[in-house]
Amino acid sequence: MVKVTIMGSTGVIGKNVAFTLARADTVDEIVLFARPQSVEKARGETFDMYDALAAEDIDCTLTPTSDYSDIEGSAIVLISAGIHREEGMNRRDLAIPNSEIVYEYAKNVAIHSPESIILVATNPVDVMTTVALKASGFSKTKVIGIGNHLDSLRLKAYFSRQININSSEVHTRVIGEHGDNMVPLLSSTTIGGIPLKYFTKSVDMEVPRLIKRLRKAGNTIISKKGATEYGPSFAISNLISTIITDSHKILTVSCYLEGEVGDVHDVSLGVPVVLSKKGVAMIVPIHMNDYELNKFANAANIVKESTDEVLEHLNL
């Protein structure tokens, strides 16, 4: 039986991940973990979800709870709890308050579900990935942040729509910080197997405009509807499904680096990895040009500075 726990299950992301994951019909039980004062709301969410799942003959068990004993035996625990980002806020503005929440949850995951994989979605996700790693004491292969998976999907979609081509023909990736200091790997982007630098010679791609749009994507959505919802939820559900089905896909997530990419050490950043049911099976070596390498190093320095401040605050 495959069991997944979602901490922060009454939030916009948490409840949407629960429903998206249930609809995928690859999980037997989803635990909707919430604070004691929010359990009844979580229970209401399960009633609503059950009604929808009945229309598709899906029998996933949904368990609303605030009892840590209910997370025992989880294959994956998603931590999505925290203060959400509002318009104009940088993800790093949330670092201190959200670190306290992630620390508490990760520490209890280690106690009650020590065999699980922790997937972190709380912002700033790169910093929170390190917090969860330190708090849990888990191997770094078992603590993963959602990283640049959504950023990579967004860039793929932008290229696809820009030139009216099926998105399956676009192979691109974004690494680094999930935030302003993300690094699109344009040097290794291909469209239909053709390197981007050759493709743009015959097609007006407006690449700088697309990258500018990518960096502002989250704030643009928040300014118009108050929160990002469907994109993150589907991206997270995709990561969870990839892990539990042991698919060995290469996806861009945040993990703790010790020199594997760009000679960066002691910080969590988005990099391409092979995901399996054991977590990170391999960090994929990548080639970057000098510009990308410098941008990646800059992202590492900025995220590490923020991470060090948070770890000092938590006495870790």
C-alpha cells in the first residue's frame, strides 16, 4: 500500500496536491495533516474530494488528522505548510517564519515516519530544503525540494507557445534558485533536437522577453488571482508520482550539493537529478557555459547567505 502525507493540507497548494494526486490513482492513502484548529477544514476537504472521486470510480483513502502517529508508514511526506507569498514579496522574505514551521514538521517526520522521503514545497524552497535536511537528520538523497521543476515546465510551455510547436519537442531546463536567481540553461536547450542557438537563426523566439516573463511568473499570477495554484500543484503531484512509481525520470529539484554541480558546496539548489522510489538516485552532471556557471555560483552565494541566517536563527 502506498501512503503519502501532506503537511499543510488545508492551504491552497496542499489541498490541490491532495486532489490531483488522488485523481492520478497511484496512491492508496493520502493523509491530510493539519494543525488541530484546522482539522475540521481538512475533513471538509476530504468530503468534497470523495464526492468528486466517486464520479471517476477512484477509491483512494483520505485521512484528515493532526495526530503525528497517522503519518507512520508514509512513502513520501510533503511539507507545504507556511506563510504564503503575497504580491510584491520575495520568496526569501518568508525565510525566518517558515523555517520554524518546516523545522518542527521535519523533526517529527523523522520520529514518526523515518523511512519516508521528505518533499519540501514551502518557500523559499531551497533554504527550506536545507532546514528539513538538518532537522530530520535524513540522508540528502531523501530530502528534496520542488526546486526548478515548475520553472522548467513554464519555460518549456513558453517556447512551445511562442513558435506553435508541440511541447514534447522542447527540451529545456532551469536550475539554481527557485526565485529571482534562477538560471535557464539556454546553452543546452533544444527544439526538435536542434540546439536553440541554431533554431533562433530562422525563427524569431524573443528569448530575452520569455526569460523576463519566466522570472516574474509567480508574482504575475499572484497579482491577478492572489496565489499560484494549479501549476505548482500539478508539478508537485508529478514529482510525487515519479518517485512512487520508480520512474527514474530526470527532473530539476532542489537538493543539498557537495560539489556535484558547478563546484558548489553546502547549499541546496535546483539541479537535474534521477528520481526513484529511494529519492535522488543520481545528481546528473551538466555542462554550463561561462555565463551560466557564473549565474549558478551567484545563486549559490545568495541562497547560502539566506540559509546561514536561518540556520543560525534555529541554532542548527
